[in-house]
Amino acid sequence: MSSDRESLRVGVDLGGTAIKAGAISASGQILERRSIPAELDRGPQDLADRIANLARELDFGETVGIGVPGLLDREAGRVIMSANLHQIDGFALVDAVAERLEIPAGNVALENDANVAALGEAWAGAGREQADFLLVTLGTGVGGGIVLGGEIQTGTGGLAGEIGHICIDPNGPLCGCGKHGCLETLASATAASRRARELDLPEDLAELSAQATNGDLRAQELLHDVGLDLGRGLAAATVLLDLRVYVIGGGFGAALELLRPGIEAGLEERAYGRVAEDYTILPAELGPDAGWVGAARIGQLRGQENS
């Protein structure tokens, strides 16, 4: 076994449609990747089985990190509520996975998916040279992870960074969290597809982006409007934390250059005392690997804390 294999870290990123996992060396070299369908309807016990199987396939060593969207009870190792993955609400995922892997529960770290993605980008991606930044993931929902002084900020109750649930329009669409007009009802990949459908534009975001790139004014206007709402959400974080750097990731993050004009307009409209030139908006570098890379890192860190 090579030294890289001996020092690998393993992480798992749970999403609404897929479970991504991988192994990364201590130096940040990605060694292996896996992706399987989430199939959450098969129930939480089956989910724990498949997460444990992935960890074994990747030769996990002593620790595993898991990124999950939603509100977490980190002490109990369970998901309190996930707006888009209600099937695992209340489930003690850490204990279930630790039992299957026959390791202490302290060696399985559970963290919000956007937080682990931010940690991944801070360790091995676009945030390597940024002491402070906000990672925003555009996917089924809108996730956020705050890095200040090079460290993830989770807040006293673990709610820090939940930018997807900032209210943009109190009369807006109903969110999976039960409230109306959250940012993720207007600027997530799911929301962009819905808004495109309402305008009789392609719901497939790659197709929509291609049309905008090729000069379709209606597609361009829609993506500008989505970016505008996203910028308004970022402005709220700016007012509170005086952040200047944003890293945009998630599947819909691939459309960043089409969203950028709207984002800058939203920031200028709502951010107190700032103009667009004050901000740096970067594309995430790790793509779909960010979540599991950060989860691997936090698994290692929590394992050290508990050793």
C-alpha cells in the first residue's frame, strides 16, 4: 500500500439524487471517486447500509465524514430537518453508520453539506488563498458555508451560513422549509428550472444556458433575474459580515458567467456602502467533489479531536 493510501481520508456527500464519495490523500490528491443513486425512498436504514458500503470500498481507515443538507444535531449525530431530504429527518445517521463500520461514533463526523463544501474549497479549491469567503452552492436548494480566518463558522446552533433560507420575497413561492420566498425558491437550480418552465423556456439548465450564450434574449433575461435574486441574498450576508469574496459552486454554478451581471446588480442594489467592484466572485474549483472532499477533511479533524 502506498503512503498516499495509508494517509487517505474518506468523505461522503449526500444529495437528493446521488451519494458521492471519495478518498483524498493528506496532501490533497484525489485518489478515488464513487457515485451511486441516493434512492432515499428505500429508507434511512438502507441509506446507512450504502454509505457504509461506500466507505469500505474506499478503504476508509479510521474516520469518515458525511455532508448532509439541512439542520443537524451534531452532538446526537442526527438530522433534525432537511428541506429537501425529509426521509432522513430525525434519523441518527452517525450511530447507524458507525455501527455498520464497527468504529466509534466519534470517528464519524456529520456536517451540513454546504459547510463541508466550503471546507473542501478552503483546503483544496478556490478558497485556498482566501482567509474569508462565503461559499454558495446552487443545486436542488441553495446552500451556504462561511469561512472566516480560514475556519468554518457553524454558529452556536449550527445554523450559520443557511443563506438559502434568507427571505427575498415574503409573498414568493413556498419553500421546502415551510416558509415563503426563501432565496432557494428563486435562485436554486430547481427554482431556475421552474421559472424557465413558467416562461416556456427550456427547463434543462444546460440547454437554457446554451440558448443564453447563443444570444437568446429571453433566456439571458431570465438568468439575469435569477442572478439578481442571488445577489440580493449575498447582500444580506455582506451587510452582516462585510464579506468581499464569494465562491459559487453546485451544479447550477456552471452558469456563473451568465448569472454574474444579475448578481452584481443585486449586490449594488442591496449591499450597504458597497459597489460591485468591491467584490470578488469566483467559480468553485472542485465541482461535485467539493462536498465529499470537505467531509473527508472534517472527518479527519473530528477524529483527531476525539482521539
